[in-house]
Amino acid sequence: MDISTYSKSELTTLLKGLKSYRALEKFVGKRGRAIFARERSGTKLYRVEYFGGENRSILEPIAIAAYARHFGETIDSKSIEWKQNDTIRGGIRIFSGDDMMDISFQEVENRLKR
């Protein structure tokens, strides 16, 4: 790779990307690599974690409506990554990028304990 063929603006952009990657890897670790890749590609992470016993077909319209209402994003159900999480005591957690919305009994229980 010959860096003399690049313009100053391209080198500046490359340096910013390298600094961002280094900071993400230092502070976030393995997850930082995935965040950096999503930033570079311009894609956004849509993930829904749900309790194991719940039927995903029932949760799909709830999740899509929550994305529209809470995050202001209309998305297709195919772009959502579904993950079973048995530590959630019923309900779901909805992630949009690094933002999260918790609709679970565990969250209600934690608020009542305060």
C-alpha cells in the first residue's frame, strides 16, 4: 500500500477511522469491532431479546410497533435480530443501535425494589 497516492482529505478520513477503531477496541473490546463495522457500512443494529417461553410470532407486531413509537423508526421484521434470553423474566428488550427499551417484568420488579 503506497500512501503517497492518496490525497490529504483521504488520509485525514483514514486517520479518523483508525482513531475511532482504536478507541472502540480499547473501551468496548470485541463489541467495538462490530460497532466499527456497522458505522463504516452505515447499517444499524435492530435486536429483540425475549423470554424463552414466548412465541416470536406474537412478539413481532409488538416489537415493530415499539420501534415506530419509541425510536421513530419503521422497519421490516426481517431486519430484526431475534435472541432468546432466559434471564429476562417475561417480556422483551428492544435494541436500536446502542439504545435500549426494556419491556419486561424484571424491569418492573427492579423499579419496585427502589
